[in-house]
Amino acid sequence: MKIRTRRFEGRCAKHKTYNPAVDGREAIRGSCPRCALLAEIWETSLRLNSLIRKFNPNHDDLQRPPQPENPPDPRQMNLLDG
Ligand SMILES: [Zn+2]
């Protein structure tokens, strides 16, 4: 099964700056059907991701760069030492 191999570069012609991933549904102007469709595509892709993770928790197709561990905060250490 091969899914989610393509990048979707959809943009509303009227609202080129609208990005459902960033702006959410609240930012859709005048209930624009194209923007609403973009939002639906985005929400569906999120749902697909969560379903895939539910099936295989080790699967991560986002390929996030490894997060560096936060160095211990000295103030917090002092608080703990009390
Ligand atoms: Zn639009």
C-alpha cells in the first residue's frame, strides 16, 4: 500500500495566502468553497496520519529532525535542591 507520497500544493486562486495548516477554518473568508475544500483536505490528511500512527505507532512519515535535549535549567535545579 503506497499512500501519502505526494506533496499537495493546493492554493485558493482568490486567497493565495490562505493555508489551512496555519490559519485554520476561522480564516476562511466569505465561506469560500475553495478554501473550505483546502481545509477539508488538510483535516483529512491529519486524520489519515493519526489512523496510520494508530495502526503503527512507530511510523512517522513526517521525518522530523531529531530534537536536541533541553539542557537542565539551573534555576529549576536550585528549586529542586530547595
Ligand atoms: Zn478562497
